[in-house]
Amino acid sequence: MTETAVRSAAEPQIDRDLLREAQRHLGVAAPNEAINSALNVLVQHKRFERREALKELRKMSADGAFDYAAYDEGDE
């Protein structure tokens, strides 16, 4: 993972109970590590969802779910 720091004038408001629970689930002690790990989990999950959606669209296309001829007719 790349090392980056985001600093702003105002610190984000973080739910401490949620943070402690995230630390427990992720098996980390440092709050910063929990936040970065949780963000990583979220981003990886969203990437997975997009890849799966793309696979499904490709399968649907291969199975003939889309009428591409109708799109071609609009170009004429």
C-alpha cells in the first residue's frame, strides 16, 4: 500500500465505539491502522463488485440479452 497522509484543518469525527469494533475485527491495535485497513477492505470489496457486474454484463451480452441491431438502426 502506498504511504500517503491526508491532513486538514478539522479532524474527522470518528465514532469511537465503531473504531474499537473495527480494530477488533481487523486485529489491529492502532486507530490509524484500523481506519486504513477498513478503507482498504471497502475499496477492494467495491472493486470486486464492479468486476462481478462486468462479468455478468459480458455473459448477458454473449447470451444475446442485448439487441445491438436496435442501436445500429438509430445511427442511420
